[in-house]
Amino acid sequence: MRTSPVCQIEKFPAQEAQRARSCNFLTTHILMEMWQAPFSLLADAREVEKALRYAGNGRGDEGDVISYQFSPYGVSAKATFGDAHIFIHTWPENGYAAVDIFASSQEGAYEVFERLKEAFKPHYVHALEMKRGQLVEMEET
């Protein structure tokens, strides 16, 4: 499977009167795109729910999963697991899925990311990492 590099984008305010002394974030957000995943895994809400439960905790149990089955196929779903949330929209006719992963830690986000790749078996993955909820402690100069 080919995985493109994950990019991290950070933008800090440029203010002459203040400068950032330290920086913390509330969550890691990974925007993930999967291509050439099997139609059967993307087309049916039950299969998507099963994959999300596995991705959320590695066991396939627990978690709150809500899905919507489109006709004739395709799924939108949300899964919540304590400190991780996953949102997915599938276009099985194109072998494509768009996924958002929110987790309280970078490590947790990447664990979900890796399990999603295992569950959906895409041939190509692209991801972008963003830090969300930037908390900046400012210091006057």
C-alpha cells in the first residue's frame, strides 16, 4: 500500500507587540483520503460500522457509532470513543472514502489512522495532520 507523507501545518500570529512563548493544542485532526478500497467495505453501513468500531479501539467493541446508508450505496458515519472521534463519507463506486479523525493525542490519532488502513484495505492513502485548538501563551515585549 502506498501512503503519502503526512504534513503538519502550523501558523502563528505575527504581532510585533507580542510573541508566542509556548504552544499547546487541544486535539490532533487527521484528514484522510483512501482510494481503491474494496467496494464491499465501502458500500454497506454494517461493514463501515464494523470497521469504525475496530479502528476506534482495536477490539471492535464499545464506542458509539451512527451511520446513514445511501441508496443505492454509500455511507456516512460517525464513531465516538472516549478521546477519539471518526467521521467517514464513502463513495464505493469510486473506491473512495474521506475520513476525519480527531483524537486528544497525536499517538491516539495515528493508532486510529493505522487501524482504518487495515480495516478498509485501500491501495492509496493521503493524509494531512492538523493541530486543532491552539492554546498560545502570550508574552508582552
